[in-house]
Amino acid sequence: MAKLPIFGRRKPNESMRIFVVTIIGVVLGFFIGISFPTVSITKLHFSSSIVSYIEDNNSALTAQAILHHVWTTARNVKENDTESTSDTSMKIYVPTNPRGAERLAPGIVVPESDFHQRRLWGNPDEDMPFKPKYLVTFTVGISQKENINRAVKKFSDNFTILLFHYDGHVSEWDEFEWSKRAIHISVRRQAKWWYAKRFLHPDIVAPYEYIFIWDEDLGVEHFNAEEYIKLVKKHQLEISQPGLEPDRGLTWQMTKRRGDHQVHKVTEERPGWCTDPHLPPCAGFVEIMAPVFSRDAWRCVWHMIQNDLIHGWGLDFALRKCVEPAHEKIGVVDSQWIVHQVVPSLGNQGQSEHGRAPWEGVRERCRKEWGIFQTRMAEAEKTYYEMIGVPPPNVTFIH
């Protein structure tokens, strides 16, 4: 009798292979799911030798070997991931820190400084038993030494004294005792606003409540700095100046001293000069010869000063942009007044050209800067209003 063909029979090796692979799959899934829940299966790699070993052997040792490999691989992956996460979490990054200091812990960041002088010895905590609350700066030449000496005496110990020397003479001031405690910065042939832009950064003068930025040719016989500060605080002035004696060096009615006032904030000017009674030069206006700024107002004004426009002409008409409402926050202190002596000391530091005196070239530069500043301000504001889709306001400038 012929033998019937046999269907469905498998070779023993093939059955054993299927059985072993099935067991390995179940065990592998179980251990990955229970023992290594955070491990990605894509991170488990099997070498070609192990794969070959599984295919060519049917021993029970096959399952043991593959499970050992899985356990070791998963543990290493988990340890590496934990170490990587730990390294990332230990790195400091604070986006609210000042620009450039994001990688520092906030507690060590010191974003501001000051002009307080420190000792070379002793405990730092004991360096400053008393810290001045205000800052006064004068831009000076040696020819005005006596006048500055009289002016400095009008400022109490509550003031840090800072002198900007435009003529290179510094040591000659040591005959005054106060000069030995003052801060001296010497750069030849520069104007007041050049120094202010470079050495009076808002983060440097932040400890001072008020900053006086004064010329050298001011008579101060009727001025007392402490009384001035009291009036500024009383009338809530953010930007101010002392009244000017009417008979000397007067340009604007706004800065003219009024004998029957402590402070005034508005005035009447020549016909056609004020398009709005709340705008300069009828309000919101002081001159640049002896301005006084609150800490907050100065932070704005400093950013408005242009690096290349060193005489500051035109700033007086723009100061109102830094306080609101300007016609209430800018004013003239009448009961503490000064005299503008109109001494062209800085003008003499200019250079004689085409047969003209040095001061004439300086004055011409001042007028050019005024026009440049007005143009830049107008263009900047026009660009801003166009960007937000608003028609720019119509403003008339005084030349």
C-alpha cells in the first residue's frame, strides 16, 4: 500500500525555535513594561552574534542570554538618560537677568553701581557709614576753579561731587579739601553731554535720588542745595532748574526767576512761539545749563542723548517726552536762584579756523547739532506712528 503524504508536520528544530522566540517575546515585553517603564525600545540594540545565536541554537541558555543582554542594555540607557537630565537641570539660565548675565544665579547679579569710594583695607560692610543721596556734576576748566569752589560749598555732605575736566588740569584742584573726596574724570576738549552719556549711565547713578548736571559759570550766592531739594519734592518736579536772575544771560521767559513764587511751571512767551500753552518753551521746559533730574527721569533722558551730539542743544525742548504730564512735572525753582555768568571757557577750547575765533566754531557746531537732533527726533517719531498706523502729530519746532 502506498504511503499517504503527511501534512502539517514540522521539524523539531523549527518548533523549538518558534517556542523559544515566543517565550522570549513574552518575557521581554513583561520586563520592559514592568522593570524599565521609562526606556524606549528603540534604544535596545542586539548584536548580530546574539541574533545568530538565537537562530542556530535551541538551548534554554538562549533565553537566559538574551534576557541578560536586555537587562544590562536597559539599565545602561536609563543611567545615561538620568545623567543627561541631571546635567541639564543643573545648568543655570535665568532669562529675567540682565542681558549677558542669564547664566548667573540671580542672587549674585549686581546690575547697578555707584560713585561711592571704597577703602583698600578693612571690612567692606564698614566702608560707607554714610552714603550720599544726591549727585552733582560740573564740567570744568582750571580758569573757573574759584567759581566752582564757591559752588561746591553750596552742596552738603548729602552730595557726591563729580568734576569732568575738559582741559586736562586735575592735580591743581587738590588745594581744596573737598576736591580730595571728589570724583575727577579728565578727557580733553569734550562737552558736558559727552561726559554725561559715557559716565552717567542710569545704572551707575541709580543710588542717587537727584542728579545735578551743571555748567561751570553759575553764580550761586542765592542758592542752597538742600532747600532746593525740599522744594523739588514738595512740588513733585521730576525735571527742574533754579530760576535765573533776570538781568544776566537770560534767553527764555520760562527760566526767568519770579520773585513772588517758590516754583513756576508755565509762562507766556513771544507771540507765535508756543503753539500750545502746555508745550515748550511755555511749559514742560528748562534749559540745559543747570538741569536737575530725578533718578527715573534721568533714565529716560540718558537714552535720548545722542553719542555724536555732544553739546546737547535741542535736548531742552525734548525733555518733556520723559515725564507725564510734562507741564506739571517740569518746573523752575524761583526761591533758589542762580546767575548765568556767560563765561565762554569751553568755547575757547575750540579750534580757530578761517580767521574765526575758537568760540565761533564751537557755537556753529552747537547750532548744527540742534538741527540734527530735531530731524532725528521727528523722523524717529514719524517712523513709529507709521508702524502703528497712526497719523503723526503736528509739532512746530523753535529754531
